[in-house]
Amino acid sequence: MARLRDPQTGCPWDQEQTFQSIAPYTIEEAYEVADAIERNALDELKGELGDLLFQVVFHAQLASEAGLFDFTTVVDAIVAKMIRRHPHVFAGTEAKNSQQQTEQWEALKADERKQQGQHSILDNIPLALPALKRAEKLQKRASRHGFDWNDISPPMTRIHHALNEITEAIKIPDTLPRQEVELGALLFACTNLARQLKLDPEQALRKANETFISRFQQIEQHLQTEGRTLTQVDESEMQAAWREVTAKETSIQDKKVCQ
């Protein structure tokens, strides 16, 4: 990395990069790791982890050049953090089960936030997280401190309320700001429902994305056999084709359940 960044003999592209310009690639590489795991493509995982590690090395090199820290400092910091947050392993305290260990972990993190001048329990949840994931983390953090519902009825009620609110907002001209607020409330409520159901909302949405792709491509393939494209199909025919594909998938799933 130092050679790539060398002002005289390095790579022009690497020489031009900054923390800000590299950050999007770091996020992308983390998603590539998650994607390989999701697809169970473990033969690809080694390479994806290497790409992610390269991002850590890149940021460490930038920091080293600025006199801030280096790669060794990064490793030392995470080692120290893991030792500090696992006193039941390294300091002789006890954690009888995973629940007690989680409580200890959260208590230690809360103490760290206080030492860093962060006083709200919602401090230190990164703004750069995808909004859906950040909503889930905000809700989980609040839940650990008793701010939560005990069943799915309140989130379901909130979803219906938010849906009614956005329906009303759509009827009124020039209410885009309100529509955005109500749509956000609906998505936040859906995230809360997923959490109550012990589901990962990000995972659920990813699966919905893949379902959409599969169904859409089936429609494309069907039209291709007829020598047509999507632009040659009107809305009613498109909806009929979508219903047909959905019904076919439901039938297949029902057969699997019966077997």
C-alpha cells in the first residue's frame, strides 16, 4: 500500500484517494462479503474478505501518512477493545449464559460512550448505515433500556395508522414533505414489526428484491418467446402476467409444503 501511494513511483489513482473517496468502496466491499455469505459462495469468501481487508489497509496508510495512526495501532485498538469487553474470558469475571454476557457487553459499551462524552443511549449509531439497518439498531438500543412494546399488536396498529396518514397526504396537492414524513413513519413501523417477529428487516427486503427480480425476468422471458418487449405491453397485460407468475410460484410452494 505504501508503494501504491508513493508520490514518485506509485499508482496515480491510489495517490489521489482520500478517506472520503475510499469510504464508499469500503461499504461496497463489506456488502460483497455479506453477499458471498448469503449465497453460500464460500469459495468466493476468501477473496471478498481480502478486498475488505485491503480497505482497512488503505485507510490505515492514509492515516499513517497524516501522522494519525497506522495499521499496528488499528490492530492494537481492536485487541484492547475485545479484551476490555470480554472480562468473563480475560479478567476472571463470570457470564453464566449468552444473555448475561450481552448485558455485560452493553454495560461496557454504555460506559465507553460516557467516557467519550456521549450521554444519550442512542449516541454512536452511525449515520452512514443504510436507513433500514439504522432504524433497527435505534429500536434495539432503545428496547434494551425498556422502551419497547411487548407484542406485535402496537406495531401493527402503527402500520395501519401510518398507511392511513400517507393515504390522506396523497389526496392533498403539494404535500410532498408530509408524504415523506408519513412514508418514513410507515417504514419505521414496518422495521419495528420485523423486530418484534424476530426477523431481520434488511434480510426480508433483500429476499423481496430477489423475488421481484425472478418474477420480472420470467415476464421478460415469456415476452421474448413471443417476439415482444416490455415497451410493447400495456399496463393491464403486464399486471395479468405478474399475477400469473405469482400464482405459479404460490402453487409450487404449496406443493412443496404438502410433500
